[in-house]
Amino acid sequence: VLGDSQGNVVYLHERECSIQRRHQKVIEEAPSPFISEATRKAMGEQAVALAKAVKYQSAGTVEFVVGKDQDFYFLEMNTR
């Protein structure tokens, strides 16, 4: 996400980071081949809502865990 001092927030794209070794990302793929356009849009909207709720003013990443059914759950936000 990117947020500014005027309250504007946008999301860019997601990355698929499911291939890991010892909790470290081994491969990152974008866009994710797993999620649908509807899930992609919903995740982006949730990321924007989170950043707006805390009046975020910078670049950052919002991480979600996605289940087999494409339900997704907030994991963490990493600020930059």
C-alpha cells in the first residue's frame, strides 16, 4: 500500500509467497496464480481500509494468509 498525508491510499499488487524454507520466502510470484480476480480485489480493498484506519503515510505491505477456499485472514502489516 501507499498512503499520503491527504488520506489517500492505494494498493498495487499482491505477491504469492507460499514456497518457503525455514520461514524464509524462497520464491515470490506476482500476480498470484492461485487467487481469483474477486479475491485479489477484496484483499486490496481490505489493505486500503486498514491503512486508512491508522492514517498510514508511507509505503508498506499488508500480509494475508489465504485458505484453499480463498477466504483470507490478516496476518501483519510491514511498514517501510
